[in-house]
Amino acid sequence: MQLSVGHRRVAVHGRRSAAAPRHRLVDALAAAAGLGLGVVVGLAVSSESSLSAPGGGLTFAGRLTGLVGAYAMLLTVLLAGRLGVLERAIGQDRLVAWHRRLAPWSLVLIGAHTVLTVLGYAQRAGTGPLHEFWSLVTTTRWMLAATVGLGLLTFVGVSSYRGARRRMSHETWWSVHLYTYLGLALAFTHQITSGAAFVAQPWARTFWIALWLGTAGVVLAYRVLLPVWRSVVHRVRVERVTEEAPGIVSLTLTGRSLHTLPLSGGQFLHWRFLRRGMWWQAHPYSVSALPAGGRLRITVKDLGDHSRALADLPVGTRVAFEGPYGAFTADRAAGRRVLAIAGGVGVTPIRTLLEELPPGSAPIVVLRATHVDDLVHDDEIEVLARRRGGFVHRLVGSRRDVHMSAATLLALAPDIAQRDVYLCGPDGLTEQAYRAAVRAGVPADRIHHETFSS
Ligand SMILES: Cc1cc2nc3c(=O)[nH]c(=O)nc-3n(C[C@H](O)[C@H](O)[C@H](O)COP(=O)(O)OP(=O)(O)OC[C@H]3O[C@@H](n4cnc5c(N)ncnc54)[C@H](O)[C@@H]3O)c2cc1C
């Protein structure tokens, strides 16, 4: 058995664990993204030849915004591309947050490209913008496809605004999101056939095509091929469904060579149960017991249609999966000692995180629940914590009675400022505990949290 809380590979009980964060690689990828932006701006500038002509300034601005917007769109897609090294080093929640922040900018830039280019061409031709737009769409090759592509991307963007998203189910929103790929595919060809930067410079055309094909390759490999391959190789099935508490069930899953999955304590996978009415949706659930003896376990609280249906899954149901993902892992800790706070079903990643803490790490675990019935796996957590020289506090009661303040945390873990803090639970509890930990003296970069909301 080899354990580590540093940035090294971790092997526990002969199981293959995920590689630790490769910060240098992530830095290199960030530098490559910055370099790529420089090349893209250079492309726009190097292909400029008619700045002083009528409409020249607008046309140049249109070209620049188009190229930078398309490049930003590719980065947006890559951030959500489930690229293993990024998922592991940064965490899916942060990648998704960056994806959401960058996406509106790329759309605005692409929209600006359309408006500026039409205005520039109209000025050059001495016609009105609407006339020029119609002429471009009807006479220039691939321009109609690009316009439809922009419409699709805008539709996806609008559907992702919080107000719109709240009104639709996760599955509807996800299905709409798939149109991003169609939108991008439709918009691609007009760039190569009409873009001044590419028509005149073959090397630029090669660079741009490679960039787009590379992005498509990453998406195909990590979002489709790898999950299919792993699902086929591991042949996961439901072995047992156990009721843990009212509305909470555990699924014991069996499979071939599960110990070879690069899975660390605290991580989650997207699970797809291959049953009628369920196979088309994949939901994220953290592993609540790491692979051992050809089995692993997930524990799920009934929060809607999918999670509720799991209680009635027949034994033997085949399961496909995507992942593992997540950076809520023991190797993120800067120090040896840990305070872990779990609310409700947020106990699942904390339970497996404990499995990977080294002996003598004296973890302090705080389990927060409204009712005593909601405390699931607390007996297992007690055993795992005690084996490592730590202990468990149970805070049961309503929010009015139990407040997660700095004073509470200091009373439970007087040396909290020297510990890494791991938080998982409902958003309200996680935010309250985060603020309390900061006030109790824990540096923000030593507070690690997993969110169960999308
Ligand atoms: C990283 C992560 C780990 C999780 N681990 C666990 C766990 O170990 N145990 C557990 O009980 N729950 C876990 N969840 C929450 C679980 O994924 C949702 O409760 C479940 O997907 C709800 O689906 P539903 O159809 O039952 O409910 P719905 O009514 O469809 O949704 C309830 C809530 O879950 C969100 N949600 C629905 N589908 C998805 C999806 N495919 N991806 C992300 N969010 C979705 C919705 O936006 C909504 O906020 C985790 C969530 C995340 C993001």
C-alpha cells in the first residue's frame, strides 16, 4: 500500500488510482492557449491590406472579432471536453464555471464579426446593410450555412442563461446544448473558403484546420470513445440495491477489473443505466465505496425522476459510465491533517476520501444532518476515521438550531488553521462552512469543495 498527500501518484490496496494533478502540464496548456490567441490575432493583422479603403476599418474589425470569437469558442468546447488531465487537475465544477464565463464572450465576438463585416462590405459597395447581408448570404459559398450555424449557437447561448435554464429540465437543456456541435460544423467551411487570412495564406489554412480537427478529436475521444471503451471493458452491472434511509439507496455495482480504473477517493462518474426510459441520460454520482473485490458502490438521494428510479432498478441492469472525474481528492491537500464536513448525501465523496488518507492523519469528520435518519454510512466513516487516529462529530438538528460558525468549527477542530478543509453538501451548508473556515483562519487555497448542483 502506498499513500500520499503530496502531488504524486497514489496506489491504495493494489488499486490503480488517478494520477495526481500535473500542474506543469496545465500551465503548459494555458501558455499554449495564450500563444494560440497571439497567432490568431497575428493572422488577422497579417492578412490586412485595405485599411484605408472605404469600409476597410470595419472589415478588419469584423475579421479580428471573427477569428478571436471562433478561437474562444474552440476553447469553450475544450473546457467542457472532459479532457482527463484538465478534469483531474482543475475539477469539472471549475472547468464548467470557466466554460460558462467564456461562452458568452465568444458568442458576442462572433455576433460582432457578423455585424461589422456586413457594415464594412456595405460601405465598400455603397449599399445598405440589409441589402449587403442578403447578397452575402445568397451569393457567397457556405455563408447561408454559417448564418444557420450562428443562429444555432445563439439559441444554445440563450437557453443557457440562468432564467431560461431554470425553466427547463436538465435533459432538455443538455439536448439543446448538443446543437453547439452542429452550429460549429456549419460555421466552419465559410471561414476557410471566404476568410482573407486563409484564402491568401496556405500555412494559416493548415493551422486553422488542424486546430478545429484537434478540438473535434478531443471531444470525440474523451466524450465518446473513452467512455464507450471503458464501459465495454469493465462490463458494470447492478448487483444489489440497498435502502440506507428514507429516500436514500446504495447501489452495489460489479464489474471486470474495476480496480484498474484511474479512480481516486472523492471522485464521481456519470452513470448511464441501460434500461428503457433511462439509457439516454447520464447522471453524476460520487463513488461511496472505492473498488474492492470487483465491486464499488454509489449512494443516491431521491431528488427527482432519475434518482428516484434507481431504487427500483432490477439486479443485473447493465451500466455504462463516463469518468472518473473531479479534483476533490486527498492529493489536493497541502498538509497531512484534514477536517471533512459532509451535509446529507454529501457524505459520499467524503467517505471515499477517508479511504485514501494516510494512517495517523487524524481526520476530524463533521457529519451534518437535519434528522438522525439522514446520517448514512456514518458507522463506516467512524471506522475509517478511527483507524487513522481521527474521530467523527455528528451535528443533527434544524438549520436554526445548528449554525456552522467559525466558533463551532474551532470548538470541533481547535487546530483547524493547520488543516485542509473538505466540504461537500447542499450549497447553503457548503457556503456557510466555507465562510466559517476562512474566519477560523484556514487559507482559501486549503479549502476544497465539491458541489452537487449543476
Ligand atoms: C459532481 C456531482 C456529484 C454528485 N454526487 C451525488 C451523489 O453521490 N449522490 C447523490 O445523491 N447525488 C449526487 N449528485 C447530484 C445528482 O447528480 C442529482 O441529484 C441528480 O442528477 C438529479 O437528477 P434527477 O433526475 O433525479 O433530478 P432532477 O429533478 O432532474 O434534478 C435535480 C437537480 O439535479 C440537477 N441535475 C439533474 N440532472 C443532472 C445531471 N445530469 N448533471 C448534473 N446535475 C443534474 C438539476 O439541475 C437539479 O438541480 C452529484 C452531482 C454532481 C454534480
